[in-house]
Amino acid sequence: MNLFFRVWVGLAFAASALLPLAATVRAAPILPPINAAAPGPLIPGSFVWFDLVTDDIPASRAFYGAVFGWTFRSLGEGTAAYTAIQLGQRDIGGMLVPAGERPARARWLSLISVADPAAAARQVERSGGKVLVPPMAVPQRGTHALLADPEGAVFGVVRSSTGDPADAVVPDGDFFWVDLFSRDPAAEATFYRDLVGYQVSQAELEGTSSSRLVLSSGGFARAGVAPLPRPDLQPAWLPYVLVADVPATLERATRAGGRVLLAPRPELLDGQLAVIADPRGGVIGVINWRDSDQPQGAAK
């Protein structure tokens, strides 16, 4: 099975590659709140924030602004500098340059809402994962930590001090879904079930002879866990952005200097899914999902 091989050439990275990011996280940059609209309840298991780790903020802003129509605002200066990604007037993620050694390629990092980051960190270690950055409190944000699961896939957890964005229909240009590609999907699904409290179900993985597992919480599907195309590749999380027109999005991406890693295929969501890399190597999926029978708001 080699359907996603080219994606993983650009996507996979080891936990050790994020050591410069760990130093940046410890420096506690100025970060926007997870839920700025109004304080709300926590929604454990929802993916509430996405950060791009890059060595070139201006180039990344130019690319993603052209592709998704995102706008940006700068917070802080020097080692505390941070760029918030905005869709309309709402912050949906951020960009940062790690302190010290610059990354060889840009990387997307996905953050999961949890009730207790300290308990999550302890659970990760008990289950064979690693704590890259211990839980730390950040003004306006809450408490977050940077972790790696037993296969080395890196992710963050956060308890927002303002609650989490409500589950709702996701607008075009927002993060919609997240997939974890793993050597052992069943074991990884069990790891995240024990960590977050997900319900685990099975679904067919279109375009392959395999199935994938779906992680759900609060009545919403949150993420998928699928097999790696080859067991020697590094497991990693892949976020997807909802778009109205996949071919037009790919055209904008290539025009802005990006690459199409996985072109639309009829057997993959009827050609409504693709994966691209930005000019700095950051890998992200795009998807056109219009099935009214399925809950939207999956990644929020």
C-alpha cells in the first residue's frame, strides 16, 4: 500500500526535531486565548488549536493568505514573537519560529483540549509516550503541554482558561479534521482513548484495502487513525482545512509556490480530498465535505 507515501516524505518528523520548539514553548510567548468570543465550557477531545512551526513567517503568511484567505496579526517581539492566524475576525491558529536552531522544514502541530494537562502528561509517560514540554500556564491561554505518543507522533494538549470553541458547522477556510497515520492504529487509538476518553469506532479507509479508526467525543467525530503506508515511516498527525473547491485551492497553492503531494483521486472522497506542502515544507490537507448527514465541526 503506497497511496500516502509521497505525503509522508514531506510530513514525517521525529520528536527530537522539535527540541528547538520546546525551548520556544518554555519561553512562554504571548499567545491569544483559545476562545476569544466568549468564555465557554471545555470540550475535552476537541482539536482546538493549530500551530505552524516555520523558519520564515513572512513566506508562510504570504502562502497561506493566498491559499485559504487567512489574515494575520503579530503578538509580542523577539523570542516571544507569535503570529496569530485569523479567519475573518476569529483566531484559529498561529505561526512561530522556534528559538535556537531553525527547523529544516515547517511543521503543523495540533492541540487537543483536555481537562487536566498535568494528568495527561502523567498518563502519556505511563503509556510509553514522552513529555517534551511539561504543563505550563500561559496568560490568556490556560495551561498547555507538548507531548509525543508511543510511536513518536507529536501533539499538544491544552486546558483553555476561556473554554473551548463550541461545536458548530465549520466555515470554509477553517480546520475541519485531523488524521493520525500510525504503525499500529489499534494501539494508538487505545492510547488516545485512555488519554482523552475518546470513543473508538471503525470505518473504511477509501482508496485502500484497509480500514481506519475514528476517535469521537461529545457526540462528534474528532479525528481518524489510519495505517502508515510503510512501517519504517515516522507516524504523525495531519490536519485538514475545509475548502469549497479543491482544484481551485490546489491551483492557488501551486501558484503561491507550494506542491501537491496527494492529488484528488475519484476513490478518495470522490476526488474531494488532497494534500499540499507549503514552500517551507509544511504539510496540510484540504477537503471539501458537504455531507449533511455527518456532523460538521469535527475538529473544533
